[in-house]
Amino acid sequence: MKALVVDFGGSHAGCGLVEDDRLLATEKIEIGSAVRLREVLPRIAESFRRLLADRATAAGSCEGVAMGLPSIVDARTGKVLDSRSKYTDAMGIDLVEWSRNEFGLSLRAENDARLALLGESFTGAARGCSNVIMMTLGTGIGGTAMIEGKLLRGRHSQAGCLGGHLPVLFDGRRCMCGAIGCAEAEGSSWALPLIARDWNGISGSKLAPLVERLNFEQLFEEADSGDAVACEIRGRCLNVWSVAAIAMVHAYDPEILVMGGGVMRREAEIVPYVQKYLDAHAWTEWGKVQVKAARLGNDAALLGAVPLLLEKFD
């Protein structure tokens, strides 16, 4: 089965042409500060046409279009229900009609973290496992759950896809979602400069000149060099991710935790730390949840296209 797929991220969109569990062609589109989906959709359509042309493939040979969005999405209808600060006009766009008009194809839309989990369970780190949670560490923190082979969605399409908004600190900083002390507000890329700016001793750290644009690659590098503040902040973030993982394990009873996202370039430090924390603190009398790094990287959501299009809704 062939499909067109787009995964909207915080600063870019990944477009792809897939066939079953293979990526035939991909293209990355920089979005930058665009906050309106209507401004981006024409560029997605152009990208899809290029991908089809490059592979000498007709749109009609595809089963449909799959779309992942950093939003609350009703996969049954393809409607965006809530999008917060990114793509603020998405709730008013008929994406199914857009796909039909542009390509004559049906469309399935889904939360981006759920789509990535579908990819990892279809052909990645969780292949063959039907009880899985996934945490993505990047611009924000994503989290989603699969129970007995089915994505957890719930009546309002919010179940299981708000892992980054599980509270890890009741008196912490305010999150973009409006809550206090979310994992995302305490350990994501967008929050990292805020965390560093408020850190005791930051003025004497090598991080000081970087603080306004600090990213996790810089943080880990300075921690590796022995900078005390960098080590402290890195340790705090590792604990935040581990506490969020415990909450997800207790909520969803998985056998595997898959960890993905750009921050996982440091999987050699992150996976053993989270594994040790879960082994020590998770209430799983049946055994130990296995922590795995995502295998598919930025392609995970793209490779979730076929299982999403094949999914049957009750």
C-alpha cells in the first residue's frame, strides 16, 4: 500500500511517500514562525507533487493521505479539536476536503506522537509488542500509549497523548498549556533557556553566554566537559523525564517504553538513566518495563501512515 504523509513539527514539516514499511521519498520543509496552517498547506501540496513526480507515481495509486499534527485530533473525522499556540487556525480547516480537492484522496489526521508510536510499533523499536508507551523529547515533550494493540484515544481524543503535560512539580513553572509544573515546562527544549536563566550560579558557568538560545546538545557538551551547572541542569532534566516515565508506566501498564525525539541523540546517557529509575521506582510486580530508544528517528511518524490508514474504527 502506498500513501502520502506529512508530519508537522514545531519548526518544520516532514513529507513522505511510503509503501508499506518503506519510505520511498522524503522532503523536509522549514516552517519557522508560521502559526497558520492555511499558510503551510500549499507548500505541503507542492512537496507531495514533487515526491510523486520524482518516483513517477500517480496520486491515484495511493491509498490516502496521513497527517500528524502537534494537536488534539479526532482521527475518526480528521478534525483538529485544539491546537494551542501552533497552527491556531487548524480547527477551522476541513483537512479531508483539502486532501480530496488537491489529490482526490481520503485523509486520516492524528496527533503527531500517536502517529510516531504507530510507526515504531509497525516497523521500529516496538515491533511485535502490543502494549507500548512512547515519550518524545524535543521542542516539547510528547507522550502516547498503545494498549492491546490499539492507540488510546478516549471520548474527547485526549487520552494517552498528553504525556508531556503530566505534572512532575506541583509548584513548578507555568506551561504553555496553562498548567503548572508539566514535564514539558520542566524539561523540554523550549523550556531549557528558562530553566538555565533561573539557575543558581549560572553567571559563572560556561552556559552563561548561551543561555538565551541554549539547547540540549550544548547542555550535554558542557556537562561532559565538567561544568558544574551544566551537570546539575542535565541531572534535573533526566529526573524530570524519569518521573514522567513513571507516571506513564503507572497509568498505561506497558511492556516497553520507547523514547524518541531530537534530544535522544544522547540515548547512551538517557536510556540507562531512565531504565535504572524505572527499575527502582515503578510499581510493576509482573516484571520490568524495557526502555528502548526509538529506531526510526524523524521518520517514525511518516512510517505510521499505513497502519493509520488501515485502522478500522468502531
